[in-house]
Amino acid sequence: AQTVTQSQPEMSVQEAETVTLSCTYDTSESDYYLFWYKQPPSRQMILVIRQEAYKQQNATENRFSVNFQKAAKSFSLKISDSQLGDAAMYFCAYYSGSARQLTFGSGTQLTVLP
Amino acid sequence: NAGVTQTPKFRILKIGQSMTLQCAQDMNHNYMYWYRQDPGMGLKLIYYSVGAGITDKGEVPNGYNVSRSTTEDFPLRLELAAPSQTSVYFCASRSGTGPATNEKLFFGSGTQLSVL
């Protein structure tokens, strides 16, 4: 079974600064996808960014980018120019192409300091 | 755009009671999922469905049942509620007609359930 590990339960960043959230995963599959989701206090799960395992190029979405290291099974999220609205719980998730299931990490609570 | 609608938003049950968490989507999605989120933890998959009449177990199915008689609805049934089922429950859906990489997973706003 796949596992997703987020080793940072809490992180904080000053407004306008950059922060990196870590995620590692364990798999023997070659066909999979990785995601970062944001969960604000409203509890809604919001897709931040996705990465296909077969793509070497790191995904970017505006201020959000990933550092995908396939051999190391690492998938970190970088948030640039942090804003107060970025404060939320962030979940790393692994999607198995064969099992058709998402596996989530335990989350990182991000606080943005004004 | 209603998206994924979950009801109720909050519920308190006594041990041994039963209830059904409702989930409906109006996007004609094939794939639907039920997750639970315990405090400080990530989401764990309870059950999922790839289409009407087809359901399968996820990581933590014990104590739950599901049915998928229509494309739109995917209710989650708790038969004998236990304190260990205190959690926030999320329903989600996606189209399922293309590669997962091209599809967004749409989540409902969650149901907070307490079993006392």
C-alpha cells in the first residue's frame, strides 16, 4: 500500500516571504499522480497543484510550485510571496493509477504572520 | 453550480444509533468517494464508487455501508454508531471519463459527526 508522509505538522511564514512544505511518499508503481490540497477553516478541500509522475518538469501554478524528486520520492510545495489567505491546512496526496484511489498525508498547518 | 452537496453539516449521535450521511452531485460524475478526517489527520478513504451499482471498499470500511443506485447519489450508512466514528466526513466526486491528471476532484463541505 502507498503511504504519504508529511513530517511538518505546523509551519509559519512571514507575509510576502517564501515557505516550503515537505512531502515524501512510498510506492512501487510507475503510474501515479501527486497533488497538494489546501483546506481552509471552511473545511472545503481546494486543489492547489498537481504533478504527473511521468513528467520531469516541475508543475507551477502562479505563486505555487513543486519540487518533484522522483528517485527520492519527494514532492515539496513552495509558496512564494505568501499571503494571509494562504493560511490553511495543506495536504499532500498520492493518486494510484491502478487502484484509482487517493491517499492523503496527515497535513501541515500553515500560519501566515502579518 | 451546486457541485457536491452533503447533508447534514453537523450531527450528534448516541452510541448504537444509526444514520445516513447524504451526498449528491449534479455534475454527472461517475466516480464518487467517501472519506473521513480525524482531528489532525489526513483523509482516509472509506468507500468509493465508479458508477451506479458499483461500490468498493477503501482503507477503513468497517462500520459503514454504501449504495449507489443512481449516478447522482452516494449515501453513507452508519449502522451502530461508535465513538471511534467521531470524525468529519467528506464526499467527493470526479468525472472518471478521462485521465485522473486532467480531472479535478470536487469535495463537499463535510459533515461533522460526534458519537457520544
